[in-house]
Amino acid sequence: MTSIHDPVFGGIDAPLPAAETHKPLKGNGSKSRSRTLPKTKRRSRKAQFETTASPGTVLASVDTTDSDHHEAPAGDTPDAVDGTDDAAYRAEIASWGDLPTGEHLLDIIVSERERINALLEATRAPDWKPGAPFKKDNITALNWLKNTDAAEYEDCISTLRACGVRIGPLQQTIKALDPKLSGDAPAEILIDLINENVELFHDAAKSKHGYADLTTDDGVRHTYALNSQAFEQLAVTLFYGQTGAGPSKETINTAFNTIKAMASCNALARPVYLRTGKDEQGAIWIDLGKDDWNAVCITAAGWEVLAAPDDIRFRRSELTAALPMPSIDGDINALRPLLNVETDEDYVLTVGWILGAFSPSGPYPLLVVTGEQGTAKSTFTRLIKRSVDPVTLAELRSMPKDERDLMIAATNCHVLAFDNVSKISDEQSDILCRLATGGGYATRKLHTDDIEQVFDATRPVIMNGIGSIATRGDLIDRAIAVSLAPIPRDARKTQAEIDKRFEEALPRFLGAIFNAIAHGLREPVQLGEPPRLADFANWVASCEPALWPPGTFMWAYGASRDDADEDLLEADLVAETVLKFMDKRQSWQGSATELQDALEDLIPDRQKKFWPAGSNSLSTRLKRAAPLLKQRGVEFVRRATNGRRQICLVKPSGQAPFFVTEI
């Protein structure tokens, strides 16, 4: 048995296997080729190795044995190959079979295929080492085979597995050297691509949410939240364009962790807005949601559509849809025929709510829409939502029972619209109050034990239902209530007809709204006695002179509040009973238990099941009813007399007895 010296595998002397010991391996052409040279050629190469082998020499086994075997040229004998003349040898190989003729490609095919064949032959050596395939040259050859012929590569991997090679680590090593990835790890490539194409920054919040600006060739700036699906799709597109393959989830996660850290630690802080914002000069910007990313800029001088400046960034969710281009020929009554409000005062209140919804900051009152069946409550709510913050899906939603779900919805939309609300629980009422005036919600971050996730949002909210759906005094204080009128059968229209008329009217309506906002910036007003949401009331009072006589909105708002208070009084059994109790009294003082006993005789039998069960519950209900009682001339105060807590009910014209210390 003749042996050869092969420095590639540690300089071992391995017996040279016979040509027929291995399964044929397909070549680069359409014809199959065995993994060894024809016998005469192999002997020639064997002689060459025995006489001229030097460090770095590899066993050549480019093979042409198949059913269409090309015989060696006439006169070709083992001695005809000069082992020291590589150029002659390459020319000889090219004449053997159907190999590519390009010199560079021929170099790759010869060297990589020789190494693959040498690797497979070495697996039969007595002192075979399973670590041999992990050498750099062998990894390069295996990667070449993987990208050239997947079937051959799988055959080769099967052979190596049978010889004790750990295939998992081997394939990971091959993957890391994939020439498609330019030798870098996939995550590093994705990070480089993102840094080359976008500008990273973070918002001004303490959590420092990361964002990226992508400026296209035509100068349009797109802003993406780093945790959005849109940004992930952008990253996948960049990676595919560079490598021809999509990144794995592991690659995306690894790269995004680094990108988010770069955005929060090394990048600039910029204010980021959803649909509406204000720049450093006090101008109001409203994102139209179009592909050109232009926005309406409103100043004291008027409004125009422009590209947002450097100090204004708008973020968009997957739901964001476009507002139409506003018309310079504004008409505030353009939507009046489509909104089935009961009175002109209700329309004034609706327009005032829309003016407030376009304000860059809260507070925002709730718009509570009520009406009997068949008054087009859902259509009204949908059209108002489209007038300020249109979305692609789920225009109307059911009222979430979970605070987390409500806050997530508020994160993705500027205006929240809830349909067919039948009842608002005390917990939901508290959540809506926080959304109106601003507040946060903290919860445990998913898949963690001690990390808090905080949602903080102030949003305009619309909800509709039959009857009085807002029954808590603190929620009514933050609400605008409008009523809808029944629609006669002969006046009903299809949804398609309504949508068409709405699309035609909305540009003129928005033009009038933006003119009014410009007037509000030009001539701000401060009301002498503003209601609960003072900032909102001052804002609408500043804008309304461009639409109708000053004071129109506050008059309609006051009348609406009186109606709401009447409804609230009818719905509040405790307040109604206390007013009945104080009808012929100037004052009363005693403990909660004593008041409970004194009021029980005034409660109708059919309503006793709704009465507070204990004195503590009664005290809590009295606190909530205190503003309503005060409007009806009865003040509720808790005081301490001789170390005991006492409840005092007194009419302003009377003198409360035994007042000592207020609690």
C-alpha cells in the first residue's frame, strides 16, 4: 500500500484508498462525476505527491468518471503530466470533462473540490480525527459546496456525521463564514445596515423609547419606533437587499438590542408626537398621515401644508390612516347634514370637542353620545373619529375591561372610540378620568418578576350608548354630552352614500377648523370662571370667534352640564335621599351610623337593594355626591367633635352647630 504525506490533516501518512471505495460525487456540470480521478490520472498525481509534495500541497481529485466519460487525450500517459507545472495541470483538467472555462471559477472549483475530496478520503484513515473538518480551509470548501450543490453538501455532511463529526457546531461554523455575509456575523451586518441608512434618536420621556429616521432619495423623512412592526420590516428589507436572504429571529433580536441601546444611550433626545404636536416657536403641527409625511402647520398667521421641521417628529402605528388635504375654502357647517345631532347646541359642542382634540396637549373631555335605537350613534362616532384620527382597522371598539388593554390602545391611537357602551364600572370610570386629564398606569412587565412597565397617555375619547352611560360625578365633570335624534325611515341612507358625502365635506370642514385654531393662537382668551377642564374651555373660547359669536360654546356647554346634573341626580339614590331629608332642615350633624338610620325611612322599598349596606359605604357615596349636593344648596362636611368624627349637612344660609376641627 502506497502512502502519501498530507500536511492538511496534521502531516499524517495515510494509505491511499482505491478509486472505487467511495460513492460518486456530482460535479458542477449536469453530468455526474466520481470523487476520484480516473485511474491513470490518479497514479500520475500519486507519483507527483511522492516526489514533489511540499507544505500546503493537497490531494487533487477532480473527477470525471461517469457514463459519458471523456477519455484522456491521445498520447496522455502518467509521465505526460509535469507535477511542477501547475498551469499545464489545470489545462489538462479542463480537457477532462465539462468544467467551466473561466480561469477564476476554475481556480475555485479545482481547489475547493480537491479539498472536499481530500477531506472525504481522510475519513477512512486509521488515525482520522473528527476535528479536521473545522480547519479554516475545510470550512471554506464546505461552504462553497453548500452554495454550489445542496444535494452534494448533504451527502458530504452525512458522511462526516457517520465518522463522528459534531454536525451542529460544524454547520454553525460554516454559516458564520458564508460569503453572502461578507465574513461578518449576521447581527453585525444588520446593525451596520441600520446605522448606514437611518439616524437613531430617543424621545424625551424617562424611558427613552428609541426611534429611527429614514430619509429617502427624494428627501422624505420617515420616522419609525424601534419596537414597531414597520421598523422590523425595514430592517428585513435592508438585510435581504444586502445578502439575498432574510435574517433569523435570533439575528433580529440580537441586532435590535444593540440598536435600542445605541438610540437610548448615544443618540439625541427629540420630542415625538402622535397625530398633533407643537414646535419650539409655538406652531401647531398636525400629521396628515400620508406617504409624503407632510403635516399641516398652523400659526397665528394661518395654516399651510409643509414637511415637518427638525424639532417635530411624528410616530405612526400600524393603524394610522391619512386625513384628506384640507381646503382653503373652509365651511364649519359642512358636516352638519351628516351628523344626526338633536339640536344646534349639540353641533356646537361637537365642533368644540374636535377643536380640543386637535390641541397638542390635554386635558381632553370625553364626548358622550347618547340616543335611542336607530339614531345612528355608531355612524356619528365613526365620522367624528375619522375627522381627527382616522385608522385603517377597528375604528370602533368595545370598551376594554382591563386597564392595560386601554392604555395599549391609547399608545397606538390619538382618539379612542368605543361603541355601544351599556355601563361603565367604577374602575373603568377612574381609567377614563385619568385618560382625560393625564395619568399613568404601571404594571409588571411580561416575563419579568420585578420590572415595571409604565403607560402614560392623555387622549380624547368618544363613546356612545343608550341612556345615561356616565353616572359618576367625576366622570361627568370631564365629559361633553350630546344627544342624537331618531331618523325617519324615509330619511335613512346607505353607509356608502354617507361615506361618499363625508369624503367630499371633510376637507372643507378641516379648513374651517384649522382657520379657527389659527385664530386661537392669534387671540388667546382666559375665561373668568372656567369649568372643570379650564385649559380646554379657554382653548375653545379662543378659537370660536372664527366660527360663531364669542360665548356660544360656553352657553351650550353650561346647558349641557345642567342636563347632565339632572340625570346624575336621578341616578344617585343617596344624593336624592339627602336632599329630601334636608328639605325642611337648615342643618344636621351626627355620625354616619346615625345618618344611615335617619335616612332609611325615606328610601322606597323597591330601591332599598341599591342603598349602601353600611355606614362606611354611605360616607363614600356622600363624598362622591358632595359637588352635586352643593349645586342644590346643601354642603357636606366631615368634622371632629370631642374626638369623634361627625357628618355635617348644612345649607349655606344656616349656621352649622358645634364645628370644631375639619378632618
